[in-house]
Amino acid sequence: MAQSAIAVPVVVAPASAQRSQWAMSFERFRQHRPAVGAVIVLGTLAVLAAGAPIVSPYDPTRVTLSLINEPPSLAHPFGTDALGRDLATRILYGGRVSLSVGLLAVAVAVTVGTLVGTTAGFYGRWVDSVLMRFVDMMYSFPRLFLLILFGVFFRGMTLPVIVTVLGLLSWMTTSRLVRAQFLSLKQREFVEAARCVGARDRRIIFRHILPNSLAPIIVAATLGIAGAIIAESTLSFLGLGIQPPTPSWGNMLKDAPTEMNNAPWVAIYPGLFIFLAVVSINFIGDGLRDALDPRHVITRR
Amino acid sequence: MNRYILRRLVQALPLLLGISIASFALMKAIPGGPLAAYEAAPDFSDADLRRLEHTLGLDQPLPIQYLNWLGKFVAGDWGYSFVSHQPVLVLIGERLPNTIYLMGTVFITVLVLSIPIGVFTAVKQYSWFDHIVTGSTYAFLSTPTFWLGLLLIIFFGLQLRWLPLGGMTTPGASPDLVDRLRHLILPVATIAIVQLGSHVRYLRSSMLETIHQDYMRTARSKGLGERIIVMRHALKNASIPLVTVIALDIPELFAGAIVTEQIYGWPGMGRLFFDAATRLDYPILMGILAVTSTLIVASNLFADVVYGYLDPRIRYS
């Protein structure tokens, strides 16, 4: 058809108004160049990590004594480590761990944070005071201190444990955000109207207020993934997170301080991938913020 | 104003109490404990263990144990390290100044650098300087502290051999000012660079918002010089929210201290905490948790008060 080549303004029926808002957001996101680039980088990284056994001919945990601390070469693009393992392969397998920890820990954090924030913001009064004082208390402990204590408690962590612990120590920002949304939205006319036609609390919360609070939650969650990846890698670097021989981007750097004099690549490349993932996620978070909240664009470039 | 400060102080008390209960519960939940060393000893009978438990007050109900601990804690008796048997207060007292020395330098460095950079990028929005700074702030705040520390050691310590690899002074040599400064540069840079990223970014967007306010146009139409407009009218208002950001960054500073002190062998509180954690040395852990969380609560309180002073509109809200 001839008109398929040119942009034709689509008349949107009022019934699909909600979907068109998401479409508009998607359009705005696509115009945010760094964010789109970041999606491509992160996507490639995730695909390579997921397909690590196909991409790499090496075993990530097998020790090869004849290949100790080999500098980068064609066969080993990032060199080998102190046990003769291919660094590039371990980075791919480590990416599986680090990326999933980030994603899953934030899933836990957002669930808990939304529950707490909703309860506090919707029911208000003493429930709100008690929950918010609890949030204040959680904020008063540096997260890394508690992570270290739990790391000692569990003698290092497996993936499910670190996801749970990290999630349960990271929900406070989301809860404050959701609470603030509820406090401002529950006074609005559309909530009043819903209540007038006899909607129950549950319906008001899940059908009216939460969907309208989604934008800030999504942005906070995205940036939370970056924070979780850094937290996991820091803990694993200190030897209290994911335990070797399973590689994670953090524990690959654990022995770097003793090796970096004769094999600096061991200290450089795993960290480079943490950096790459975190930068990409931060760009995506920024793109999402601009896309989901058009008012925000004014102050940004 | 005084009443506002007083009210905030009173509000902080239950928070501190809650923190102490939470840390106490946390310590009780972790295995090991003061009797762990004796449980394995063969010449220690069950009866001996009970007697020791009784003398240490560990056979009492938990709330009583907590109150006993709190009473002693407030009185300054923070117990003794299980490992070195030195008083906890003395151990923390030895290390805290080193951490404050490091953190204080970071704090001042970040403040001194971030304000001019943040103001300049906002005033010269879209210039090449702005693009470089905006790009670097992204990179800075996405860098894991410990990796940055390793990179700086590799580059400035091992490759160029310009700076020492760790410690606070050169062992053996008499520590003069130059030696102290040389040891300070890398650890400070490691934490400061990451913090600089977030502060510059924050100040830039806050300045950009302020620059487009009506009173800026008024100031300009009065014929005020650009320098006075930017420094007095814009920066003053733009830096108010920065107070809160800085206060919220204090926990980050402590977290940064653990990693940085570990990498650079800096004898501060972060390393004391890490070593105590791996040895399950509770009294030290309790003491450090108490000190850090109190400092965090105090800094938040301070930020609230300063905020109330700078922006009178929120004073009594």
C-alpha cells in the first residue's frame, strides 16, 4: 500500500487512550539516544551471558596450570587468571550471576517497598507513622554494613540468599516514593469519584492509584538495579557474596589486589563490565524518566 | 527556630532507641557469641558454661539483657573485644579519627570541586565544557568504588610509581606532611570521584531550574552584574536542596570507607568493622553500628535544621 511509506496520523479511539499514553512514552524513549544505545549494549551483554556455553569454547571453572596469568591474546581476548581460566569466559558466566542478582533483588525490593508504601500512604494515621519510622531506622544503617553482617552470618551467599537479603535491605526508597504518590493521589477527584460509586479499598488501590504511580516506581526500580549490581559486586569482592568457583563480576576481582602487579588485566576487565552494565542501566533509567514524565524534560538536555 | 531544633531532637530519640533495639536483636540472631569459644573447649563442663552464662547475665530474658546493655552503653561501658580483650571504646577511639580524617578530606574536596563545576556547567549549558562534565559525571557515578580504587593503584601506584600503594604513612620513616598527603591522595580520590559525579549532577539540574525563575529576570533587569546574579541569587537558592543530598550521602561515605580502607590498608573504622565481622567480634560490631547510625541520625538532623534556616518556608511544617 502506498500510504504505508509515509507517516499517517492515527486517529485514536477514546477507548484505547491508556495504551496511547504508553505508546507516546515509548516514542519519547526512542528519541533519547544514550538510552537506546544503552538498551543495545545491555541487551547484547545479556544475550552473550545467557548464551555463554555457545559463545565460548572454554570451561569457566576448569583450572589449567599451563595457562596461568596469560596476557590478552587472540585465543584469550582478556587474558587468563591466576588459575589459568579464560577471563572472557568467566566474565560471561559472571554476567549471568551479576545481572540476575540485580534484576531479582530489585524485584524483591520493589514488591516489599510497594506493599509498605501503599499501606502507609493509603491507611495513613498511626500505620503510616509506625511504618515511616521503621523506614527511617532502616535508612540509619549503612547498607554495606548490614550486608557484611549477613554475609558473615551465611558464610558467603548463594544467589537466592543474596537476592533476598539485598532486596530486603533496599526497599525503602520505593516505599517512600509510593507513599508520597498515595498521599497526593488519594485526595484527587478521580479517587473521590471511584469512592462515590462504591469502589472498595482494594479496587481503589490496585485499579486507580497504583497504575498512576507506576512511572516513578519504574524509574526508581531501574536505577535500583544499578545499585544492586554494585552492592553485589562489592560484597563478593570482599569475599562475603557469591562464593568461588562460581564467577560473579565482584568475586573475580577478589584476588586482583595480589595479582595486579603481574596481571593487571585480572583487575581491569571484570570491573569494566560492572561499569558498562551500570552506566547502561543509568542511561536507561534517565531515558525512562524523560519518557514517562514529560515535565522532567524541561530541566534536562 | 530553637523550638524547631528542640522538637527535632526529641523526635530523634525514639529513632535512636529503635536503632539500638534493632542492632541488639541483629547481634543476638548471629551465631557465635561470647560463649562460642568455650563451648568447644574440652575442659569446660556444661555446669561451667551455665555458671559463666549466669555471671555474664546471658540467662536472663532478652528485654532485661537489652536494658542491661543499654544502661552500660549509655554509661560508656561498651564491653571488651572477644579477640584482643581491649575495651571497645578504646579500639573505636583509636580508629575513628583516622576515618574522620579520610572522610573529612573527601567531604571538603567534593564540596570545593562540585560547587564551581556545577555552577559553571549550568551557566554554560550545552557548551563543550558542559558536555564533557555531564558525560564524566555519568561515568563517575557508575563506577564501583572498589574497582576505581584498584585502577588508581594500578595506574598511579604500580605503573607510574608516583604514589604509595597504601597505608597512612611510610612505615619506618618519620611522617612529615608531604608523606601524609601522598598517602591521602589515592584513597580520597577513590571516594571523592564517585561522590563528585552525583553532586555535580545534582547541582547542575538544581541550578538550571533556578536560572529560569522569575526573580532571576528581575535581578537582571535591575542591572545587576552577571557574577552577582549567579553567585548570590542563583547559587544560594540552588544549593538548598544540596544540603539534603549531602546528608543522605553520609551512609554512602561510611560504605565507601569500608571498601577504601580495605583496599588501601587504611587503619580506620571501616576496616575495624570488617575484621570484627569476619571474627564475629560482637562488642566491636555493636559499638561501630551505634557510632555510625548515631552519626547518620545526627547528620540528618543537622541537615534538617540547616535546611530550615536556609529556607524559612519549611521551618514549622
